[in-house]
Amino acid sequence: MIVQLPIVLKTVFLVLLGSVKSWTDVFAAKSVDGKVSIFNVCLLSLFNKHAPLKYNKPKKVTLHELWHAY
């Protein structure tokens, strides 16, 4: 049986999301805004840990390359 990589990664991410220690903080918050705010902090910390932003330096392109690109 061949397991597809996206399914495995999704499962790993959901396990990590379930292991967030501050779920009690989400449930204990009084307002919906507070719950969403705490949840966003947890979710963004997982994103930053497992899929950080990468910045690429754009390639310098000459006018000749632009003109003849198409």
C-alpha cells in the first residue's frame, strides 16, 4: 500500500494541532473574539514552526531578456 505524502503531512499537522497546550485557554475565554485570538496565536505558531516564510531575491532581468521572453 502506498501512502500519499499530503495525507501523511495532514495527519501530522492535525496531531500537532491537537497537542497544543493552550486549548484550555481557548475554551476558558469568555468572548468569541478572545477564543479566536487565542486560536489564531496557536495556529500561527504551528505555521511558523512547520512552514516558515522564505524570501527569495528576484533575479535581475535585462531589457533584452524581457523583450524576447514571449
